[in-house]
Amino acid sequence: MAGEKTVETTGLLGWIDKRFPLTTLFKEHMSEYYAPKNFNFWYFFGSLALLVLVIQIVTGIFLVMNYKPDGNLAFGSVEFIMREVPWGWLIRYMHSTGASMFFVVVYLHMLRGLFYGSYRKPRELVWIFGMAIFLCLMGEAFMGYLLPWGQMSYWGAQVIVNLFSAIPFIGPELSLWIRGDYVVSDATLNRFFAFHVIAIPLILIGLVVAHIIALHEVGSNNPDGVEIKAGPKDANGHPVDGIPFHPYYSVHDIMGVAGFLIVFAAIVFFGPEMGGYFLEYNNFIPADSLKTPPHIAPVWYFTPFYSMLRAITADFTWVLAACSILGAIALFIKGNLKGAWRIIVPVILILVAIFMRTLDAKFWGVVAMGGSVVILFFLPWLDHSPVRSIRYRPTWHKFLYAIFIVVFLILGFLGTQPPNPTFNLMSQIGTLIYFGFFLLMPVWSRLGTFKPVPDRITFHAH
Amino acid sequence: MSQDNSPIDGAASVDPNQPPDPSRRTWVATACALGGVAGVATAVPFVGSFAPSEKARAAGAPVEVDISSIPPGQMITVEWRGKPVWIVHRTKAQLEGIKHDDALVADPNSDRPGFTPSFAKNEYRSRKPEYLVVVGICTHLGCSPTPHLAAVDGPGLPSPWEGGFLCPCHGSIFDLAGRVYKNKPAPDNLEVPPYAFSSDGTRITIGVDEVNKA
């Protein structure tokens, strides 16, 4: 046959390689993908996220075999899985624990990126694909939570869908369109089921592939934030500070997987409800469209954002409007915006300040909640620090990161609690700190005395 | 195969020395534009399928309720269009309390449009002062507030509080006329649905009033 490829492999692998670039792909992404040799603990969470995705897909497929997406049958079918289907309880607890552990792993993965500046040029797209994965994950978790059709499922969905009704003009029609009924109902359950089991997982897998391809195109960052490709190279042109992903990191990650599975199994077998944080007690009551449970809160992984939603009250919009005007003045006087932007951006900020007081606080609550996630997309352009890694930043930067983490956790805690004036004030302060951390980053990230960055990564063999 | 022996060889068919043919650009642009229109048109049925079905639209039939058995100071909940509707039999003391709330609530006269039909634009937001009829869905994000018909004390509550409705989700508080207190997340008073009393005053039909006929 003319035009046949010449390949090095023989036998079955050779037959395949002539028709499909199997060996080439394996080399490109595994055995000849050179990753920095100084990865630490924080680098387990990427592969762990992939593992949890697989757990969720496999357990999800088996759950669908017994689940009924029907307003009258859904709650009963989940109880049927728990009590009657052989091993059904285990499969469901793996899925429900997997959902929470997915967020644990992804939050730590994102924090790693924040610490070591892994979103900085040229890795902006790696970060953006990752953020898109995070958004999909939030949608996936939210829609999946409706499916057991318990009280928390029902009223959680009611609240979140009603968020859209806060959008001026089109809001009420939009939330009606999303629900497909005047209240959350069978129609809503069915469409969320379709999104949860097929539409979003398809997008999610596509984004994961894009995330990894983008990463392997630019190469992994590392705890020193030093580019290994810029360092010395060996005879084959590979960076000497890099080691092939396979076998070095594939084996290394197996250790991470083992540790993770110990924790995962301990939760599945000994505390699948995690004291009401992974599976909320009120969700063991069937959905009742006439009665909201006395205390409703989203699952823990949404609570930091939920706190910010609750924090925006009519009084607090005065504070936000003042911040907006201060920002406009600062940008006009000190900002280094070019040309017309020097006028346009402050004018927009002043308009925002006016709308803060003219539109309902409810709308701004929704904006704060959405904005707290969306702002993360812009991180690569907010961080102006001359060094990537936290290791070589001024010490007080580390305190800022610590404050940010503590505020995020406190917001998370407040979101699980019933509303009260003290907590509301705390979440308002927390909201200001959260947004201040990111919006002022272009300023604070360049300040201070940075430590000298080494030419090559620092690595001490054990 | 015949395609392999095609008289037109793909590579040689375009003479590189010829100037670009502008009509090709036109055809590509036209094809893209028409293809785009067809693509958008195809999205219409899919987007449209998300709207409420005819069945869901038809489910909004009026509901008739006997209110003669509600003792003063008590309430009942009935379902109308899938939503809870509260019917509260207010006592004289509770009606007095509502007058004192005027300074504390965000919209004492229910001036904001959309939530209060004209027949309920009065002090007590009802047709008859003693009966409050409201949709028990918080105007913030759609939770159902918890009724507290007796005076209670508690964190986050106005003091003294003559009773009303407290939304567990985000802490909005409503008085016994369904009016939201100032500086709470909910922007509007509770919705008063269309309703009408029977001629002897013992029954209420929810979903029917001067504007909305049965």
C-alpha cells in the first residue's frame, strides 16, 4: 500500500500506530511530557480531580439505572436505591461523597494555582479552561442536588432559579423559562436531570481535555514559579530540571490516590452525611411545595458565594456605591489607563454607584454572587507581581493570602447559618475583603520588596 | 475508483497565477450567512421547548376555600397554582398592631407595582380587614416564610414584634399585612392574589377578582 507510515513499533502496537498515533500520543502526554521535578503535595489535586470525575461518571451511570426523574417517583426511587437495590447504598454514597470531595479537591487545586501564580502568562488559557470547568461543576452539582427531590433539593432549586428573576426587565420571564412552570415542578426536575446526566458531563469532559492540552502545550508551572524550559537542556533537548511525567509522576500520583481513597472510603463508610454538610438532614423529607424548611442553606461548597448574596442589603449598597465612587476617583487621578479609557472607566464606575441605589438590592446580591466567581476568570490580568510564586513575594503578601483564605472559610461558615444581624455584618465585611483582595490586586501585588528568584528551581532529593 | 481518476486534479485546478476570484468570496459569505440563519432558526424549537407546557399553563384554575372555620388569630394554607396561599383571620389587636408598623416597613402603602391589586391598596392589604390573603412566597428568592402569628422575641426580629412572617432563607420579615420591613433582602410586599368573597362571606375563591374572571 502506498503512503504507509513508517513506525518504530512492531506487532499489534505497530499495526495500530500505522493507523492511529497511539505511541505518539502516549509519548507526548506521558512518557516524554517533562514536568518540573520539584512538585510538592499541592500537585496531587489535578490528578485527584480526574479520579473523582471518573468515580462520579461510573457511579452516576449505575444510579441512573434505578433512578426515576419524575416528581411523584423521584424521592421514592432514591430510597429504593438506598434500601432495595443490592449495594445501591454504597453506589449512592460514593456519588454523594464524590460530589463534595470534587469541590474539596478542586478548591485546593485552585488554591495551588493562586499560591504559585500558575495562571500567569503563558498559562492564562489553562486557568480559564479550569475556571470554566469549575463553573460547569457548580452547575452539575446544583442540578444534581435537585434530583433526590427532598425539601432541600426543592427549595434550593427554587432560590437559585429565582436568582435569575432579579435581572431587570427579562428576569421573571427568564426564571419561568428555566423552570418550565410557575414553580419548581416535574418539568424542572426532568430538564435538570437531562442536564445533569448528559449535557454538562459532555461539556465537562471536553473542557478537561482542553485544560490538559493547554497545560501540556505550555508545560507545568512549579512551586518556584521558574520556567524549566528557560533553564539548561540535556543532549535530547529536554530540560534537565524536568522529569518525564510517566513513570515519575504517574507513580507519584498513585501515592496521592491511595491517600485520597483512604479519606474517601472513611467518609463513605463511616460518615456519608458528614454531620449534615455533605447530605443535609432536611433532604430526607420529600419535597413539599407549600412549606419551606425552617432553616435552608445550600451545600457547603456553595456557602461562601451564598453568604455574599445574603450580605447585600439596601443599607449596604450605600457602602458599595461609596467604594465604587472612590474607585472612580482613584482611577481618574492615579490610574494608568490610556486615552479615553481614563474617562470611560471612572464614568462607568460612577454609573454603577448610581444604579447601586436605584436598582433593588436583590439584583446586586445576585451580581455579587455571580461576580465573586466571574472575577476569578480575570486573575491572570489582575496579578501584576514581578514574581509568580508566593515563595519569592514579600512576607506581608502571605498574610494577605492567609486573610483571604480565612475570610473565604468564614463566609462559608456564615452561609450555613440562619441569618442574624451579627452574622450579616460579618458577611458584609467578608464580602468587601473578598472583592478588595481581587479588585485591588493590580495595586498591592506590585508593592513590597520581592525576594530574588533563583535561575533554576530549588530541589532537594529526599 | 473513479474519484481517483477524476479529470480535474484538485491541486492543479486553481492556477496560482490567476488573480483571486471575488465572486467566490461573495458565495462563501452568502453561504455562511444563510447557514447561520438556518442554524438560528433550528434553535427556535429547542429554546421554545423550555417554556411552560399548555398543561402547566392550564393548571392555574381558581380554588374555592371555606374560611368560616378559621378561628381568630389562626391561619390556613391552601395550594393555588402550585404555590401556598395563606388565609389569616386577624384579631382586632393584630389589626391595631399593623397600624404601628407603618414607620418600620419599606413600602407602607404598597405603592410598588405588581404585588398588590387595587382592591387591596389599603391599610390592611385585604378586602375585609380581618382576612389577609397573600401568596406565601417571599418576594426575594421564592422561599416560603414561616408564620409567627403571636408576638415573639428573637435575634434579628424587630422589638417588640407583633408577629408576622419570617423568611428562613435570607431573613426577610413581613408584618401581619404581608408588608416587608425596611432593609431586608426582599424588595416587595407579599403578593396579594386575585380573590373574591362569596355572597354570604363564608367562602373565598382564589384566582378570581374584578379583572380575572373564572
